[in-house]
Amino acid sequence: MNKGSLEAMEPLLGDLDEPVEPTQPKPVKTRFPKQWLLLFMIALLLYNAAVVTMTLTHTVSELDPPYSPAHSVIKQERHRLWDGEPTIYAQSPSPQVDAAWEDLLAGVNVRVTREEMVLAGENMTNAAQLLNGDYLAVLGVYHQIHCLDILRKGLHMDYYTSKITESDRLRNMNTAHYDHCVERLRRAIMCHADLSIYSAEWVADSHEPEPKILRSNGESNCLNWNAVETWARGRALERKKFYLRPGPFEKERGPSG
Ligand SMILES: *[C@@H]1O[C@H](CO)[C@@H](O)[C@H](O)[C@H]1NC(C)=O
């Protein structure tokens, strides 16, 4: 047995164990050939490497998406972060702009089955049920678009005051609802944290009020909106044309208006 090379490994092993008195006799030397010690160390290194790799990959890899009845539509594609072309949604209110937003929200209320509700982990107690037995549901993305639309209308109350109904005003166009919408959108934006970058470009003398603008050549991974919309429209409950079974809080008030 080569004593010299075995002792050269001692400090390494010593790191993993209690400190060893250098003068104490080492009975293991005579029982285990150095090959076993080498194998043990290699196995230990491989194990450590595997643990580190698993930890790292777990941190950076995507989690499986949670259940959704719209699962089948998940299809990612790259979108430019910045696109200079303004769309109709960015325009001041007009009947055309309202029609565009209404069309965008055509799939806001959808029908889901009891089984899908249960798979989604929804609480069935007091769940709003449709006459045919399915349930009323809203995809998260539609809740967010709805919130954006409410905030947009809130910004243009001069235009909308005469156009909204009293019940719409009570339910949607009030400060509590605006605050709820800001919070909902903040969470959604931070959840999907877009990490692509804008850069700042000079467009005027630095003393001008807006001397530079943000631009980007970056891209984001987005879901294919067409697929989402097709799914939602396929199950859409047409506004004011669907009926819910009475909930548990109904009072006797005669026919409603
Ligand atoms: C389900 O909803 C009911 C009514 O709001 C509530 O009392 C109950 O605690 C909920 N159950 C769970 C598991 O959250």
C-alpha cells in the first residue's frame, strides 16, 4: 500500500468530518484500499454536482402551468416589446373605440362545467350557476382587460357620464372599483414580469420637456391571443342574454325590472 498518496487525501476528507488529531493512529488505512477512498470521493463529488445542478435548473426552469379549462390554447410566440404603431385602443373615446373594446371583451363571461370548476380548485359553495347546470367563469386575462377598460372609462368620465347606466356607475365606475383594478393589474404585471429592455433615445435638446423617449428592439414570450380569444368566444355567454339560477341570498321582492 502506498502510504504517501493516502495521506495526501487526508485534508480533503478532514474537511467533511470532525478534525482529526494528526498523531492518532488511523486504523482505516489498513482495512480500506485507496481505490475505495477514491471511489467514495468521486461519488461524493458527483452527488454534490447533481444536487447543485438540480437546484439551479429548478430555479430557472418553467413551472408547469396550473390547471385551466383553457389549457389547450397555450401556444407561445414572440412579440416585439415596442411597436410604434398606435392602435384603436389608444385613441380618445368614440363609438368606434367603444365598439373595439366591447369586441375585445366579447369572451369575458364564459361557461365552465362542474368538473372543470372542481379541477380548477374552485369553491362550489354559493358558486353562480347557469340555468343549464354549468357555471359562470371569467379567465384571468379577461378580468384584467375588463379592469383596464374600467380605468380607461374612468379617465374619460366627461365622455362617459351621460352614457353609462346607474347600475354600471354603482357597480363599476367608482373609486373603490378603480382601486381594485389598479391592484389587480399591478399583480398581473408583476406576475408576468417582462424582463426585456427599453433603451432611451434622444429626440430633442435636453432642455425640452420630453427630450428622450423609450424604444426597444426587445421581444417577449406571449400567448397567442387568437387561440385564447377563440377558446373564450367559443364558450362566451352573450351579455345580458344568459340567466343564472337564483343564489342563496335572494329576498322576496317580486318580479325584477
Ligand atoms: C367555501 O365558501 C364558503 C362560502 O363563502 C365558505 O364558508 C367556506 O369556508 C369555503 N370553503 C373553503 C374550503 O374555502
